[in-house]
Amino acid sequence: MDLFAAVPAALGRSLPQILAESGRFGLFILALTFVMSVITWAVVWDRARLYKKLRERGAALKRVVVQRGVPSAMQDADRYLPSIEASLLLEAKHFLATRGADGVLVLDDPAEADSERGLLKGALEGRAMTEIGEMERHLNLLSTTAAGAPFLGLLGTVWGIMHSFLSMGLEGAASIEVVGPGIAEALATTIAGLAAAIPALFAYNAFGRAVRRKESELDYFISRVLDGAVVSRNSRRAANPGGAGNPSRPARTGATY
């Protein structure tokens, strides 16, 4: 039997009757938990849509990086917005443009290349933190609901039980007709608090795992962007000695992904 129907039936009252007989404080708790529940589902819908879009477009852009290399992927990065990977490539593109490079920065001095790579890494990590912060937006509402709604329900429960004892004292009897309304009010607020908190808790944990997984993916993606965007000509020759002795062979400027 449905719990929501069993409790009112056991007390001989329907749910509207229970709400009508609840005190102002109990109704306030029920209204507050209802608002929290509505906000929870709105956040879940919004974040789920955003995370799906970020995942799909980010995966598509990473395939482009693997197939065509970082410099080529930079030129079409804006097509894959609002993925975080696209934002990072656009940030790298802007960084390279300030150095007078288009897609890849090739330097003769390995120390200078390491310095530029460090500057680019700082810029990319700063952008990644901003984008991750956008992913975490509104998740605090879920954590607040998951932590606070059960205590609101408990507060309504304690208030309803206290109201029942007061009614027993005034009536001088302990029949179900006397204590029933207070118990029903207490159970209703408890159920409302749990109904708001449980979905919020599951959603918060699921979205938190998605954010942590994205952070790990971005660390690897940033390393690939660094390797493909800032290159030392000397290190490239060391990696490909067969091409170093052929002056007529053009230097490669793309990433080798």
C-alpha cells in the first residue's frame, strides 16, 4: 500500500484534511520543503542538460584534436562551444596571437619554449578553473536541500508531537481523535523533508562525480594543448634526427597527434 495513502487512512483523514487541520507552523514547513523540492528539480534539469552538451561537444572536439592536431583544431574551436575544451583552445589561440603565432609557436631556445609553455599552462588552468566553477554553479542549492530539508521535516515532526501532547493535556484524554491531527502533521512534514532531500542528495553526488571526472580530463587535455601549441625547434630536431640534416625539408608546424 502506498505510504502517502496509508498514513491518512490509518488516521481516518484524507491528505487535504490533514493539511487543513495542520497548524500554521506545519504548513510553513510544508511550503518551504515544497519550494526547495521545486528548486532542486529545476537545478537537476538545468545541470543535466548542460553536462550532456559539454560532454558531447567536448568529445567531438577531442576527436578533432586527435585526427587533425591542436593547431588545426584551434581554427574551428568556436564551433564546439560551450564545451570547456573549446574554451581552452580559444584561450590558447588568443595567447599565441599575442606572440605573433598562428596555431603553433616554434622557438629555437628550449628554455624560452619552456617559459612560454609555463605561461600558457597558467592561462589554460585559470580558464579551466573558471569553466569548472560554471559547471558547479547552483550545486550548492542541491547540497543545502540535501542537508537542510530533513532537519526541517524533523522540526515539523517535533512541533507536531508537541502539539499532540498539548492537545492531550487540554482534552484530558489520549484517544486517537485527540492525538491524530498532531501525529499526521508530524508525519507529513517528515515525508516532505525526505522527499525534498533524497533527490537532491543523489543529484549532488552524481553531478559532483561528473565535475571531478571533467577536471581529470582537462588536465590531460591541457598537456596535449601545451605539447601541440608551443614547440622547441631543437627538441623537434632531436626527436627527428633524420630531418635535421636535410635543409630542403620543411619544418613541421603541427602537432603529431
